[in-house]
Amino acid sequence: MSKANIAGDYFRQGYNCAQSVFAAFKDEMGLEEKLALRISSGFGGGIGGMRGICGAVSGMLMAWGALKGYDTPDDQEKKQKHYASTHALAENFEYLFGTMNCAELLAKHNIVTSSAPAERDEDYYLKRPCARYVEACAGLLEETLKENR
């Protein structure tokens, strides 16, 4: 099953956008599901419902860092390469959807934002475009990982 499908399934189970993308890569990161879901839980809704950077993008970039990030603070070359690849992932999302900002993404679909988590019902899933963003981020990351083996 593709990572896009796995992430979409998490989202449709009620997990937030960041959790859905991040947890889709839990096995590759060597994390138990509960820990992956906890780590990423505060990044949904554009970071805790503040409607900043899309949670799906945050989940994608957290997983990218866990899998391909740097851990030596004085290795400028590795840091620079990681930042460049991080920019590329984020820019790919922005190219597809026009922005990485949660409020702007929702406004494009006439959705009035709130900092409170929305109730997940059938209407929510019909109106919200978030599943598309979750699946796109998981797909972008899966492709990037294949290219960077």
C-alpha cells in the first residue's frame, strides 16, 4: 500500500493532518505507532490549530528530518544539503496547492477557520480538502525517499 493511502487512512480515522503523514512513515523511522502519533499531535491545524504552516507539510518535514536529517551541529555541508532538500519538498507542495498556509488552503474552499478542532463527521470529510494535502505530502515524501536511497 502506498504511503499516500496509509496517510489518508489515518486521516479518515480522525487523526490530524500532521499525525497522518508522520505516522505513515513510523516503520521507516523505527517508531511505535503511539509514539509517532504523540510526537506529531501538536502540529495539526497549522500547529495546534493556529492555522500557520499546513500540518501535512509539518508531518512530512518532521519525517524527512527523522529519516534523512543531520545530527552534527557543526557539519555545515550536511546542514545546507538538508535545508535544500527540505525547501524542495515544501516548494513542491506549494507548487501543487499555491500555498503552505493552512488558513489560506482552507479559505480557497470557503472554509472559515477556527483554532478548535472541527468535529469529524461525514460533512467534514466532504467539505475539507485536507485529505488531498495529507496524501500529497505522503506521496511527495515517499518519492523523495526513493530518489535518495
